Amino acid sequence: MTTTTKSLRLNFKDAKDKSTSITLANALENLPADKVKDAMQKIAGSNVFKKDGTVLYVTPVSANYIERTVTPVFNDEAEAKDAE
């Protein structure tokens, strides 16, 4: 059985001008760009996400919906359950 999931990836630059992102699973679809930008600005303005002393989300860059499709080739575990 093929499954497809959709997530929202928020892309930022950190305090060292390196790319970083937050991925939100099960995000609402078709969010307006202005709402997403506003939320990203709030995240950036909070300065609460740090790693090794570097603020991770400083400058909002982009946001993208990412779709992931998984198509199983085989699943021995599922087949064993079906046999029980």
C-alpha cells in the first residue's frame, strides 16, 4: 500500500549565514504566504533556538510543502501478521 505524507519545511539562515530548516509534519495545506512569513518572522525574532551558542533561525528564506511517497517493495513483518 503506497502512502503519501505532506510536510511544511521552513528554511532560514542562522547567525553564521548557514542554511537551516524546521520541518513540520501534518501542517495545514494551502497556508497563505503572508501567514507563513509572519510565523517565520516570529520564530526568528524569538532567538530561543540555539546550538553550540549559535542562533539557528535568524533570517527567513523560504517555505515549501514537501510530499513524500513510500511504495513498499515487500514487508515480511506485515506478511507474518497476515498469516496469524
